[in-house]
Amino acid sequence: MQSAHLRICSLTCTIVLKLQKLHLSQQKLQMPPVDPKHQCQCEQEGLLHRIINRIRQSSELQEILDAAVVEVRSFLGTDRVKIYRFHSDGHGEVIAESIWCEQLPSLLGLHFPADDIPTEAREAFVLARQRVIVDVATQQIRLGALSDSQTGELLEREDSRYRLVDPCHIEYLKAMGVQSSLVIPLLANETLWGLLISHHSQPYEFSEEALQVVQLVADQISIAIAQSILLTQARSKAQREIAINEIAVSLHRLTTLNLQTALEDTVAILNGSGGRLYRTGKHSVTSASLYTCGLQPTLPALLQESVLEENILWQEYFRPYSEDYTSPIVYHLKDLYAEPRLRVLASSFRATSIRGLLVIPLAYRQQFLGYLSIFRDEINTEIIWAGQHNPDQRQEQPRNSFAAWKEQRRGQSVEWSTDDLQLGQALANQFAIAIYESDLYQQAQLENQQRRQVEAMLRRQAEEDRLRFAILQRIRRSLNLETILDTTVAEVRQFLQTDRVLIYRFEPDWSGTVVAESVSSSHLSILGQIIHDPCFTEKQLYLPYLQGQVTHLDDLESTSLPNCHIELLRSLHVQANLVVPILINPWEEDEHEPGNHLTQSPTLWGLLIAHSCLAPRQWQEWEIEFLRQLGVQMAIALKQAALYQQVRLLNIDLEQQVQIRTSELQQALEYESLLKRITDKVRDSLDEDQILQTAVAELAKGLEAVCCDAALYDLKQRTSTILYEYLRTDMAPALGQTISLDEMFELYQPLLAGQHFQFCFLKVSASTVRQQVKHRFAIFSCPILDDQDIWGDIWLFKPNDEYFDDLEVRLVQQVSNQCAIALRQARLYQASLTQVEELDRLNKLKDDFLSTVSHELRTPLSSIKLATQMLEVILRESGILAVEDSSVAQYFRILNHECKREIALINDLLDLTRLDAGSEPLSPVSIDLAPWLSHLTESFTEYINHQQQQLLLRLPDNLPPITTDLYYLERIVTELLKNACKYTPAGGSIFVDVELADAGTTFLIHVSNTGIEIPERERDRVFDKFYRIPNNDPWKHGGTGLGLALAKKFTQYLGGSIHVSSQDNQTTFTVRLPEQLALH
């Protein structure tokens, strides 16, 4: 925006100059006579021309200003013209001045307090762009707007106005020796940059033409100021970019990050006296680090070992991010001692001259990396004021002297400019990027190094695993111990790249033999050599091996072993060795608890030894661990070889046991199949004879018994009768034989107690026991019993040289149990058949009785009803029934009511009889349930109101018609409503609901009443004839006792069903009827 404004102003000036030149050329062509006005105009144009040329030719603002004041003073002919510039704190300074013949004293370089020009006046210069002309003699001030703030056009003279001058200002000018003054504002970027002021020691009249010219000059000066500001900004930007590039190149030029040099350069660029660069170790492979340059704060004695940036007060004040965590914050303090929150940390700076502080947290990609801190020393300043001035006091009287007065200030700090902050932020970004990339590079280097180490370790581990796996496979596949040991020592020596690897086996006297060896060609073999080490009997040598410790000797010449052992190693040309014990852990089974193994002390079988003969060797941890694991595998191989022979013997024994077990399993499978076959046959039959005959036949066949029979007990007669028998030989049968339980008490006592047994021979009389017992047989007897009774027994016979094994005994037991269950089921079935037949007979007798009674009672009841009606006529004519409360009237009402009740009972019985006979024809009609139910329930209105009940119909809309027998449907609903009315208490409700089910093919009619709940055990019996729920008719309503039974019969006759549900003090009867009645 500023550059566009400057271009427009420059273009305007160019156009003005061209127009002026064109006007001059036209005037020259016309050659009018020279007059004073024309000469004045030429002088004005010349002034503008010189000012514009000076602006164009010079890039330095001071040169332009110096030339401008000279030209303006010459043009106006006043004693002094100066340019007054405002500083950031509001005070002003004369930076350019032109004086005529020392008519007025020079003010160049003098500073003026801010209150010399009030804030209101400065705001008027900016907002109204006023120019001020003061005439001291008349004590008047003339204010005039220079241009419109919106259009920029010059305003008319009428806008100028006069008013009296403040007496203080008059005194101020008089003290300066001024009688007339002109003040024009100099604006830059819509702010008040300074003033163009003209002073004259005598009264002076400024013409309007002169004011316009001076205004144009002021505009050109404003343009020059704006250009100078832009030029200064451009130069600062260029310098910042150069500094940033230098630091960036310094930081990114080398692989190794040179933060110290970059810090020193940064301190110099920012005109600091010292600096610090703190680098956290959170995102780096290295720990936190600190780089310093120049003066540094001194921490208290208690914090000497800590870092200032790690102090909690420092971190609380200099937070890395803004509150929204979007960008780092730049902290700049002109005077760190003026910040209350840093008063504790400021004590660290007391011993230094540091006063200014610039702290920039280093962050990149949301990672906090450290702090960049720049210090500035305190300075002493010197300001020359126009007259003595106390900045801490407000001026109360006009200044009476403008003589130069020097003010000296000590311990001041330089303000951090915007350029400093921007440059510091940019440099901090470079540091952050460099540190971030350095951390990434170091992490990558570390990861690469770790990866290479891991790869090397994995290769070694893979080779170890390969070798270990090969040895394990060899141990598993081969049973030749000598081959395993020879191959192992050869591969281990090649893998470890050592001179000799051997396996040494101990004898009981601690001497030993080298049983396997792999040695390089440059050394002698000691395979098979018997070695006796007299030192090895010492505890300090063999005890570590017994404890499973691995020992290694890196250099024979620097060891503390006994001399005898050292001499032995020297005789074998050993410089270094690695020794692993081979321990065998024997175990045996606990004789008290089979399956529990008792571990004994390990036995030192031998040693696995690696020798370095050419030179000492530093054994690595992985080599020690590898050989230790290999020693364990060797122990496994040795133990495996020792167990091999045992395994061979065990295998032979196991094969025999497997054959026996296989035979037993085969037999068990056959018995299981036999048991299943017998069980299936027994369960499929309810015939007692078939059950037991099948059982004895299948058992005799399956067990290959000579004979099998079954006897049933008569516990009342204390006898056992053989009723079922199966013979496989020509031995004499015993079928039908009866045995006294008491006479053979010793034989039958365990059977009656539910115990089975087998025996070989009994010496008894043939008249008291089975005929088969006279022969020599192996006999097994098993009782037939369940958890309630004992039914009989099963006897099986085999030749006397055989016996019944456990599988056979278990099979016979299971068969006898199944027989007992089947016998109970068969007898229960026969009992149930007998009971059903008896119930059918009784039901038929009851129905015949009810039918006969109903027909026989119908005629006398009709006569009784007719006689009652005639008696009522006679009694009413005689006036006896006129008195309602008389006993005769009450007896007559009872007679009439009971007569009607008996007639209704007989009619219901006849209806039931006809329904059972199925002789009633059906007359299906289509019924619209909604109006039909409404009409039907109207007949119950009087009764319901009398009982203080409530009847509600809840019918869905658009209910389709139902085709059924109207008479039976009416009887069903009527009976259900009567039942609901009887059992609903006063204040209760009765509901009739209808709904469709099964896609509209079924109607559900619900009749519900509140106030009563039927127990679950009684719900299936409420439809029985003459059944009443106990204690559930507290209101003692009468009835025939056939209402619900008739409702169920009617529903079934219409092809439907009825059921009752009761919960939450409400009972519901639901009638389910088809949409279309099916004729019988």
C-alpha cells in the first residue's frame, strides 16, 4: 500500500512538472510582457522543480531535508525554517534548519519535550491536516485545512478561521524570539512524522499563493520521507536476509553442527554483548547442551551445577508457545530488572552489565528444541535539550530559555526494534531447523549404527542357531554318541575360530579322558589321552563346575590358578581357554507318590573346553553363552544315550502291554456294542417277558456263557422263580423252578442287599437250588434292582476253569440296571393302561347318568314350573304377594329362582350331551363383530351398574367380518361375560378386546376382568364340569358350574380353542376362532 501511494505521489509530481513546463513554453511562445505575478509564479515553479530534482537525485533523507529548508526559507524570506521530527516517545528534535544572517538563534540538534506540542494538536495535524499560522503581535492563530482527508483536494479559503492564541504559546514564541510562525504537518503513512516550521523575528503576512507552494513542498517532503522509510526498510530487509543466509550457510554447511560459531555470529548481528544457546535433549540422542558467548549470568552457589534455562521460573516465564500453541513467542525485555516475575532470576545478572534480554524459544514442527538468548549491555545516553528539562515533571510555565542543556542518563538499555525482533525470529528459525535436522541426522546415524550392530548380532545369532539346531537335529536323529561328539567339537571349533575344542570325561578319581577333539593342523592331538590333574582335587577348582559355572581364562600369564594347573595348561600349549561343565541331572520316581520325580544333586560328567594355543584371547559374552548352551545340549545328548537302552527295554514291554490293552479295548468295544444292542431292544419294548428274555439271550451269546437265566422275586412269599432262560448246551433246563429265599439265605443275602458275586461250586440238595449248580461251573449272580425295589436276579454259567473278568461283570451290571428300569416302565405302562380303561368306564357311566338324569328331571321340572306360575297367579289375586318383605313372598322368589336354575342346569347338561354326540348341525353366517358385540353387551348393562362395575369394548378399526355359527358364538361370549361379572368386585373393570392373528385368518376374542387372579395350578381345571376354585367365590354368586365347560365345548365345536391367563390381579380368557368356519 505504501509503495502504491509513493508511486501515485511521484506520478502526480511528474505530471505537475510537465504541465508547468508546458505552461512556461506556451508563455514563452506567446511572449507576454513580464509582470510581477508572472515572475512570482516562475519563482514558485523553480522552487518546486529544485525540490523534486533534489528528491530524485538523492537517496539520503537528510540531504533532501537540508536542501528543502534552505529553499523554503529563501522562498519565504523568513528568518528561520526548520524541520521538527517526532520520536517514538512523543518528544521532538530539530533535524534540519536554515537561518538568515543569524537573526534567530540556531535550534539544530536540540530536543523538545513532548508536552511542548500537546496531544490534541498532534491529532488535529493528522485528522484535519491543519496548518497553523501564529501572529504574536495580534495574538491570533489562523487554522486552515490543507486538504480533504477523503478526496485529497485543497479546501477553499473560507475554511480558514482565526482565534486567539493560548497566552502560554505566545510567551513560548516570544522566548524564542519569534513574532510570526508557520507550521505545516509532515505525514508519512497516515501518521505524524514531523513538522515544517517557519519562524520570523518580525510580524509576517503569508500570502495564500506562498502557503500553497509551501504546502506542495511539504507534500514533496512527505513523499521523500515515505520513500526514505521504504528505503530504510528495504535495506534492513536486505541486511536481515544476508544475515539469515550467512547463519543458515554456517549451520547447514558442515555435517557436524557448529552451533558455537553460529551463536557468536548471531550475537554480533543483533548487536548483543553476549548470548546463550540451550539445546534440550528430549528429541536428541545426546543429552542437553549449552553454548555461550560473551557476558554470562552467574547462578547462585546452590544452583551452580544447574542450567539457567532448566530453572522452573525461567520455563514458567518463557513459555515455548502462545496460548493457542500455534506459534513460538519472542520475548524481549528492554530492562530485565523492571519485570517483577524475573526478580529472582535477575539476581544472576547483577554482577554483569547486562540489561536488555531477547529470548526466543526454539521450536520446529511442534517440537520444543531449546532457547536462543541474546544480551545487551546497559549504556549511557546524552540528550541536548532546548532549555533545562526535567522529564519526570510536567511543564507548568512557559519556557523562558532555549539555551542548550545536556542531560546524561546512565544504565540505559537499547530498545529492541521491530527489525531486531524479526531478525531474531528468523535466525531462531534457522537454529531450530538446523537443530531439528541435526537431531534427525544423529538419530538416523544412531539407528543405522544400531541396525548394523543388530544385523551383525542377528547374523551371529543365526549362525549360532544354525549350529545349535544342527547339533540338536544330530542328537535327535542319531543314537551314536561318538559321532555326535566328534561332529560337535569340529563345528564349534570352526565357528569360534579357535585352535582346539575337546570334550573331557571325568573318572571317579577326578582323572579323565579326552573322548572327542577337534584341533588345528599346527597343534598335536590329545584325543584319547588320560589326564590326571593333581590340582583338580582341590575344591576351588571343581566346585564352580559342580555349581554349573562357566570359567574362562583370557591370558595364562596373568592368572591366579594353582601352579600345578598352570603347568598342565602349558604342557598342552594353552594360552587361553573357555571351560563349560557338562552336568547330568539324574532323577528317579518317588516310590510313595508315583509320577512325582525326585531331583538329586547333579553329576559332573565332564567338560566342554575351547583352547587358544597361539595367543591369549578375550572371550566374548556371546561366545561364553553359546558354549554354555552347547554344554547343556551335550548333557542332554549324554543323558539321551544313557536312556536309550532303557527305552529299548521299555519299548519291548510297552509293545506287550499295548497288545494286551488293544485286546481289552476290542473286548470293551464289543461289550459296548452288546450293551447298546441290549439297551435298544429293552427300551423299545414295554413287554416284560420280551425284555428279560432278550437280556438273557444276548448276555449268553455275548459272553459265551453256557447258560443265562433270570428270576423274579416274590418278596411277600420269599421266593425266587426262574422265568427266563437261555441254554447254549444240552444241560438240563431250570425254567419255572422256584427257590425259597430263606432256605438259601446265605446265597441270596448279598443279592437282596444289592451286591453281585461269583463262585464256583455249592454242595446243596437238588431240591432246594437250581439243577445246574450240581455241576461244576463258574457262576456269576447279579441282582436286578433300581433305586426303589429289587426285582430279581440274573445268573450266568461258564466252565469251572474260567471266570468273569471286570469288563464282563460291569457289562452284566449295566444290563441288569437297564432291565430294572425297563421292568418298572413296563409295569407302570400296564398300570396306566388299566387306569385309563377304568377312567373311561367311569366317565361313560357319569355321562350316561347325567344324560338320564337330565331327561328324567326335565318333565317333573316343567310341571313344577307350570304349577309355580299358576300358584303365583292365585297368590297375586289374593294379595298375598303384594307385601314384598313378607316371608311368603321371599319363599316364593326362592322357589322360582331355584326352579329356573335347575332348568338351566338341565339344559346345559343336554347341550353338553349333544356336543359330545356331535349331532348338532352348524349354521354359519357372516357377522360384523363390532356392532354385534356392542348389542350383546347391552344386556349386561343393568347387572353391571347394579354391581358397580365397568364394561369396556376395545375393538380395532376396519375389523373384517367372521363367518361362524351365531348361536354358539353368542353362548361363548355370554358365558365368559357372566363369569367375569360374577368374579369382578365392585369398582372393577371388564374388558372385551378383539384382534387378528395369523395374517388375518384367525380372530382372538379376549374377555378380561380385574380384581381376581387364578393360581397357576388351578388354570387347567377351570374348564372342568362343576369345578369351582377353592375359596375363590367370596361373593357367593350362584351358577350351574357348567358355564366355562360349555364355553370350551362350543369353542372346540367351532374349530377353535380357549385358554386362560392370569397375572397382576387380572384374569383373561382368550377365544381363538378361524375366520371361516369349517363344517363337520
